[in-house]
Amino acid sequence: MAHPDAERTPQILQTIEILEKLETLMDLAPSPEIEEILLQAWLRVSETFPEDFKEATRDDAGATGLRRYMRVKAFFDNPTQNAISPTELAEYYQNRAPVDEESAKFFFLE
């Protein structure tokens, strides 16, 4: 019997590719209006993810973070066949850590 995630993984990867292209287009947007249109498209496309996937990636929802989550998830599902680097795992956990609000105030001047 196939793993339940096996069927949705290709769809998720295709969606991540679309989001990645939209992110690139947003970086190149010639005006704030076009950037807003692209951002709205990005949000609508990202809403197509299954709820559990959206919840797991809500703190790192850019294409890079979504891909990282897929690799880490594959690693924990089968570590012998889906190796990842210690750096990649540390980056994943760094993005999953809650924000220390006192330390964060340093970055936001009033």
C-alpha cells in the first residue's frame, strides 16, 4: 500500500514551483500595483495546500522553506533513503523556533 503522502507530494512540489516563480516575479515587479497582484496570486495558490501542510509550514512559507520542509519530512519518514545535512536540519528548526519578542524589539525601531 502506498504511503498517504505519496499521492499528494507531486502536487505539492508543482505548487511550490508555481510559488517560486511568483516570488521571482514579485522581485521583478515594475510597480507596487503589479507586485500586489502577484502577491494576491501567491496567496491564492498557497491556499491550495492541504491544511496539515499549511500548518507545518506557516512560519517558513516561502518556496525555499516549503522545499526545506519537504526534505526534512522525507528525512524523518525514511532517514536512510532521504539524507539531509545537519545545516539544513538546523535551518529548519531555526525557522520553527518561536520568536523571542524581547530580542526582536532590537530589530524594530519605534
